[in-house]
Amino acid sequence: MVGISFGCMKPSKLLCLVAPILLGATTLFGTEVSPMRSWTDLQGRSIYARLLAPPNEGVIKIEREDGQVFNLNVARLSQADLDYLRSLAEPAPAESPSVLTL
């Protein structure tokens, strides 16, 4: 029998199957899972959802709490939502290395 080891010594099968899922629950394909937020279009209509995919050809993919998925045209989003998307695309500021003064 071939098995996958997750580094558990005397594993409970359930724990070894669930632990990697729980540890990876905050990431999606190497990026952080987007939080639920209100998305608003230029007409003032809003939807509470999380971002599933970054803009691709002018469209983002979002998911409501009930699991329903929508594609939104970026050109129709509010300025606040555009700013939010822009902030996600910006690289995180690099931490400056600690300097030890002797």
C-alpha cells in the first residue's frame, strides 16, 4: 500500500488528512485567500463576496457567502474597488534587515 506522509509519527488518519488542509486554509494557489467584502458598481449596487481570481481581460471572479460565483467587469467597479484591486497587485514592501550596532 502506498501512502502519503505528512510528517506524523503515530498518525490518526483523520488528523493527517485534515492538518494540511487546515494549515493551508489561508492560502489559495500561493496567495492569501481574499476576505469577504462589499463590492460596489458605478450605479451603487453592491454584493458581499470574496475575490477568487485577479483581473483577467478586464473581469474579476468573485464568490458570495452562499457559494454562487460571478464575473464582474472591472470597468464597472467603484473607485474604492479599483483601489482595492490595485493594492493587491502592488508588491508588499520589503522589510529592511535589522542592523546590529556594536
